[in-house]
Amino acid sequence: MKYPSMLLAIWAAAIPAAGAASVPGADLTPAIVTNLAGSLQIQQEAPCSNTIQVTTPVTAGWLRLTPAEGVPVTGGTRFALASADLVFQAFSASGTCGIFSETRKYSAITISLARAVSFVATSGAGGVLAVTIPKGDVLIAEQAVVNGTAELNYFNASQDVTGTIDLATAAVSMHFVASSNTRFQAGCTPAGCIIDEVHAGTFTANVSGTIVFPDSDGDGVPDRSDNCRFVANPAQAAVATPTIAAPPAVTFASCADRAFGVASAADVCDGGAVGVVHNAPATFSAGLNTVTWTATDAKGRTASATQTVTVADTTKPTFTFVPIDITVNDCGTVSLGTATAVDDCAGTPAVSNNAPATFGLGTTSVTWTATDASGNAATALQTVTVADTTAPAVACVPDSPTGNSFHVTGGDACGAPVFTLGAFVIANGEQIKIEETGQPGIRLRNVVSADGVRHFQVGKGQAVIVATDSSGNVATATCR
């Protein structure tokens, strides 16, 4: 005859179920449940109205809860039943029906939770959490080594799995019941069996144990009460967290340089994420700058460190605008425009140029210079070209309204023009006398006085002074 085999090994992946709240800094480390006690009770109906009853105690094993203290969710605290082993004491079961009898020796007894189970425990009296796992979520694998032969069967729980979790006292209890149908055969030949019957049975497991909460740093203080769970600290002295190390000091040639590094920070107690910020300005100042780095962990704890950034300003200013090259048609003053420049350090560079007060004929290069507060200078060029197309000024001014004495005057911005009366060169400011005759042409009659006043005879309409500048521009003035 066959009897149900019983060796219990429960496992489940520690998978946070849908709906679990995200808790900053929550400890998701699993906890081991040890010091197991309890028993497995088997009641099996058998042929000839026999009932087989066996109770075998837990001899070893462990369970695993994930996370150790659960995750708060709406309606309670969510856990996953993770890997575990429950080992029960070996036993023998015998049965007799008529002339048939059989004894089966169970040398290995296992019942396995064959898939992950996530559940929400609700608050009960005294803060103890009540566990109810719907029976449809529980699949049990029954394994045994019977008379040296391995056997395996699967069952669903026939009742909701119930229990308690007391985080304050670290106590856990679980109760589950499964039903099975067992086929009994005896007196079998090729033609059939004298006994070939299927009978119902149940097995009930009651297990309790002690939660061994995680001790990540191995200092003998469980994480749940350790003031710093990743730093061995049995005396529970204060531990500075987070920690932060600023980048090394740097020296830049420009206030705009930004490659000052990144600080390193860690939450040495909880291992959580750490945010790092700094107060560096968008642009550093020339000289010594201090940057403060601040680390903040998930619990709002902070730490800071400083870094020095030295700017030995050797970078020239940059011109943002240089006036365009200019071409004018006369010598003299020229409106150049205004150059502008910026500097990577604070302040506006001083901008100047070396332009002359007046520009002469041809091309003149104007150098613009931008100088920053550190004395760094940048230069840019602008050209001014004088292409003289302006006629000189000339006048022949009578000394009296009715006389024949005149003064010749004039000038040119690009230099003194040449004044002529016919073939005769007249000096600027020279006094001359002109007598108009009926004879064409221009003749020097004589010098009429000791001061050099020259007397010219000219044909009708020929008393014209011609002024010619160095660019060949010509102007005339009639003496009348």
C-alpha cells in the first residue's frame, strides 16, 4: 500500500508585489527564521476502513522573509515568503487489509512551497501582524524518499495559510493544511489488483520560529537597531554619514574654465543614494575661489567639503565688435566707430585706439587695444583709407572794391595746393595786381613795389587762379 510522503522545503523568490509602496531608505534585506519548532500531522484514510495517523516533529530548517520588516502598503505590511527548508523526523507507517500488509520507511520527508508567495500582513492585537495567504496562491510539492525510492506529488493548499509575525519579539508562526488523494494497490497481477482504491488524506503543518534580523556589518547589532548598519560599530558610537570628498585644488588660466572635477560621496550607514551639489559660480573670479560641495542622503543628513579654485588670469579679452574699415574722400578727422570687448573674468575691459587726430592721404592702420583688470591685452586692426577726391579751396579776394589789387588764398586738408595764374605760380596769401587788356594771354608786367607785389596783364576773362592739390583735384577762382 502507498502512503503520503512528507519532507518539507519551502522556497519563494523575494519579489516585492504590485502595490508595494516605495519607501526611501527602506531596508529590503531578507531575514532568516530559525530555531524552528512544530510538527507535521498526517491523517490518511486507507482500505478496510483504516485510518493512518502520524505526527512527526520538525528537526531542522529555516524560512526566509523578504524584506526583513516588510514594506508598508495600503492595508498593512507586504512580505514575500522567500527560500526556506523544513526538515521533519523520519518515520515508518504500516497498514493491514485482509491478507495484505505493508510497512513504508520514510527516510527523507519534504513539503515544498513550489512558487513565490507575496502577502499583506494586517495589524492585530499588541502590534502582532496577522498573516492570511489565499489557498489558491499556495502550491505544495510533496517529496519523500520511501524505502529508498524518491517520490514527488503536488497539491494546492486546501485552506488559507494563516499565521502571525511579531516584529517586536522576532516570532513567526505558520499553519497550513493540504488535502491529497492516495491510490492504494495490493495483490496486483497482470490481470489486475485485488485492492485498487483511492482514499482522501490531509496533512497539517504548524511551524514557529525566531526571526534573525540582518546584521550587514557583522557587529552583533541587527540592522533594525544599528545606528550605522554598514560600519561595524558594536558600541554604537556616532558615525558621520554621508561622507564626501571634494575634488583636489585646481589652478586655471581663465575665469571661464569649468573642469574643476566631481566630488565623491557615500551613505556609509544605509548605502542609499546621495545627492551632491556645489555652489561654484557660473564664472570664477581672478584669484582664489572656494567651492563648497554638499552631500545629502535619503534621510536628509548632510555633509560638506571645500575645494579651492585659483584663477591665474592669463587669458586675453575678446573683441565682440571692431568697426569696419573706412574709406573717405578727404583728409582730416574721421568718425571711426567704437570697438567693444568682453573678458572671461568680471569687469569690462578698457578699450582704446592709436588713431591720429587727423588722417592723411593713403591708408592708415588703427590698432584697437582691449585690456582687462589683470593687464592682459588683445588687439584688433581697422584701416582708414583717404582717397582724396575733394577739390582744394581757392579765393582771389580784391583788396578794395574798385582797385586792381588782389590777395590769393586757399588750402587743402591733404596738404598745400599749388596756385597758378597761367604759367605763373602764386604763393598762398600773395598780393598781386591784375590789369585786364584787350590782348589775350597772361604776362608779368613788372614787380611794382619793394615788398614784391607782382603786376600781371591778362586777356579778357583770363584773370583765373587755378588751385591743384597733390591728388590732382582742381579748383578755380576768378579775380574781379
